[in-house]
Amino acid sequence: MNIVLEPGAAALLDELHRAGFGAYAVGGCVRDSLLGLAPHDWDLCTAARPGQVMELFGEDRCIPTGLQHGTVTVKRDGKLYAVSYTHLTLPTKRIV
């Protein structure tokens, strides 16, 4: 089964990958997609640390919602995306 990425989430993943960071959709959006439901929000994980996420997307597009937990909310096209740091080594190219 393939998960169809929401365009904004796909664009953020592409930007992270182009910058050399592994990144994936995670959490409820994956669960909902697997159940055949439309996800209400998209959470992403990345090898980029919060400061790197803020530098990549610009402070005007970022909300430091959970820096102590490694999470930055990124605004794109009127939507909000939680982007969280993971210490895991992630491939840097998109597989979906």
C-alpha cells in the first residue's frame, strides 16, 4: 500500500531531503492513511535538529513549539506541520 502525501507535507519532506536530512511522515497521518482515512494533520520526523529546521525554513515560517523535545512547527500554505528531531540515522532520499 502506498500513502499519498498531502502536498505541503511532501514539499517539506522534499526540502529536508534536498538539504541532506533524512525525513519521514510519522504518527497519526500514517495510521489514518493505512486505515483508508484522510489524515487531519501531518507530523514529520527528521535528522535535522530544531535549529537546523528553523534555519532551513526561516524563523518567519517556524514556531518553536517544543524545542526541549526537538519539535518545531512549520507553517506552509496556511497549514501547520510538526517537524520533530530524531537521533536515528535516516536515509536522505524519499522512498514514497
